[in-house]
Amino acid sequence: MAEPIPASGPVRQEEIFRFVADPASHGGEPVTRIDTHGAAVFLAGDRALKIKRAVQFPFLDYSTLERRKAACDQELAVNRRFAPQIYRHVLPITRETDGTLQIGGAGEPVEWAVDMARFDERRTVDHLAADGMLDPNLVTAIADVIAASHRAAPEAAAAPWIASIEPIIADNTASFEAGGFPVDQVATLDRASRAAFDHCRSLLEQRGAQAFVRWCHGDLHLANIVLIDGAPVLFDAIEFDPVIASVDVLYDLAFPLMDFVHYDRCDAAAELLNRYLAVTPPQNGDALGLLPLLLSMRAAIRAKVMLSRPASDAGTMRSNRKIADAYFALAGRLIAPPAPRLIAVGGLSGTGKSVLARALAGHVTPLPGAVVLRSDVARKRLFGVGDIERLPATAYSPEVTAQVYRGLGERAAHILAQGHSVIVDAVFAKAEERQAIEGIATDAGCTFLGLYLAADLKTRIDRVSRRTGDASDATPDIVRQQQAYEQGAIGWTEIDASGTPDLTLARAVGTLGRGDQACST
């Protein structure tokens, strides 16, 4: 009888990997193997088996069978918070009395695996982003599930998270130096990251005191979000050290934001950011100045991980290096954002202001896109009602409208002061309203762009008539009444919005200037 295989070293562990990768071990089902720096995953039929690699890093230790068993148990417990429909149980790879290996046998355990329900790996969001298959409603759903995970996440101490940032930066730098990245670029990224951290430290501490540091997912890049039955599911959360996953919720959000940018989907990044801000506490909108550091750190970590990813052939090595190079370059771009700008989108009801503002956000730097402020939503918040609850006519008095516009300007100024761009979506029918929003940009010392949409009366009435579940209270009668508005000389760039939303967007993007169309990595 053959001796049991001790799985305490990577060479001997590879023998177990070969057994699990054999279709005969799965009733003849074809097996796909996926390797990461910390695990090997085997896909066969409706099952996925994940085995921890016998490796030791500064941040994890899987060097013994006992440690790998404990890590599997912890992964099961942690990930059932996010994806109970995926994570089944932990089972052993055993050596039977006849010397054979079995999955879940009765013999001596020589390795452990997390047994998961297999999903369609082509439906992870990284694949969807790469293929361009992203509907705004899907991005909204992703934002909602992330926000829900943060609401449910246990609160955590802020001090360990904040204390970990400088070592993370230092470890990234050491990996880039060892990986042969350009010395000057590595040094520039290191200096900029440390300076950003020094600048942000007090805000990070403040957010820790406000309970925004929580035990989050921790590894929320797009490959760890999958569509199951049409709904996004978070999986493969960090399990090996709760401290590593106990971070500011915006650092958790920064991973998918950054990854959408990596896949040239700044439209999705901006949509994700705006939806998350809309459904989470307003203090998150007061912490936009953290994003350059948090986004850059996430890109740098992804680059470092790709450098260490196992590769069985030269082609895979080249592919991994190419991806690492792209993430490293993105880290450098994100830590040095351009100046913010203020864009106002005006026009009568039915011209498509809100549709344009939402679509335009991803075209406006700094990455991951502009924050959108909508007068219709601001008015509903002023009265403490839901976004689609209708307000009485008294809520549209000149005094209330002036208060709404004043609040929009104040909020826009606050966002600009954090170094982030903003798009304000409102009618702006009066000259004084347009002058006031322009003055916000002047006071902030930033560039202003005013876009005024125009469409014929029939088009506007048709659009308003078809609205459902929208924050606007405009009706066809209100559209007709707006024909009598004395708007004066507009003074902004007028956009023909009588065509499709895509055509209006193309015309608006053409006014931005090349510097703002910088999503591509």
C-alpha cells in the first residue's frame, strides 16, 4: 500500500492537484483548473473545489495542513455572509486504506477543499465588462448589493486599518522594484501615495470614529462578483485575516470602481459611485477626497497580485505581466488626478437632462467620474419623501425652488473643494440661476461648462408622458406651461436634444475637450 501523501509542501501538494484535476476523480466530467497565488480551483460538472496552496506570504500562512483546514473553515463562514447559495461545506481529500485518494472519503485527510456550487464563470462581472455587456440597471444592482453588505458588516477598529496603509504602500513599492518596473515611476508612485496618506489621515480617523471601518469583503475586484439568476452576488471574500478585510467601506468600494476603469468602463464606474452615494449615509459624499489614494492602492495591489500569479507557460507569464503593467500604470494615473470641473446641464422638462447627466458622468475626470446632483432628487430630500413620491404644487413655489438651487450650489462647492468634479442637473431657466451656478465654479477656481438642452414641444411632451418611476414631477401640462418661460440669452453651449440619448451624449462629449475623455488605460 502506498504511503499517505503529506500535503505540507507545494511539490507534494501538486500530486494531489493532479488527482483532483483528473476527470476520473469526478465521474468522467471534464475539469478546468484555475490557479491563483493562494489557491487552486477545480471546476467539474456542477461543483467547484478550492484547495489552499501550501504557501506562506507576509499576509497569510497556508504552510501546514492544519492551517489550510482552518482557512477553509473560515472561508466557508465568511463567504456565507455574501453568497450562501455558492458555499456548501468543507470536505477532505483522503487517503483510503487501499492507498487511493478520494474526494470526501473516509480515510485519513491529506488535504482540505471548500466545496462550492459551480456557477457560469463567463458571468463574472470582469468578463461582462470586458465584453461590453453592462446595463446601467446591472450596475445599480451591484451598487445596491455592495451597500447592503456594508450595512450588514460588523464594525471594526479603525487604528489597525489606518496603521496598515503605509506598510501596504511599502510592500507594493518593494514588489514593483523587484518586478523591474521603471525605477522613476515606482518612486513617483511611492512618494505620491505617502503624501496622499499624510493628507488623508485625519479624515480616515474621523471616518473610523463614525463607524465607517467595517469587516468588509476585502477583495471586491470584478472577478469576485458574479451574476446568478440575473442578480449580482459577491463571493471569494478575504477569509485568512479579518484585519485585512476590516477597512473603510470606501476602500472596499474602490476595488470595483478601479476595476471598471481598468476595463475602460468609466460609465459603469461613475454609475456605481453615484448609486452608492445615493443609498448610503451622506458622510460618504464628504469623503470623496480619499478616492485618489484608495483607488490607486487598489490598482497597485492588483498589479502586485498579477506579478505573483502562478504561470505554467511563457504565454501565461507574458499575459500576467501585461495585466500587471496596466494596473501599475493605472495606479500612477489615479494618485495624480487632474483638477475638478463643474458642469451644469439645463433645459426644460423633457429635454433629457437627467439621462444626459447620468451618461456624461463617466466622461468627466477625475476618475472614476463626476458626482451628479439632480434638482428633482434634491427637492424630494428637502421634503423628506422618497425619490418617486409626488410633491404638491406648493413644493414648487419660487421660494422653495430658490432654496433647492441654493442647496445644489452649496453641495457642488463642497464636492469641488474635495477635488472631485460635479454635474448639476436642473432646469436653469432663469438667468440668475445660471449666473449663480457659474459663480460657484469661479469661487472654486475651477473650469465651468454650461450645457443647455433643447427639443421641440411634441418631443418633450412625449418623453414626459412615458416616464414611470422617476423623481421628476413634471407632467405634459407643466411642459406646456414652460413654453411661456422668459429665459433670456442662455449664454451656455446649446445642445440639440431632439434625437436619441446616444446622439445627445455624443454632442455633449464633444464639448468636453480631449483631456476629459481619459478613461482608457
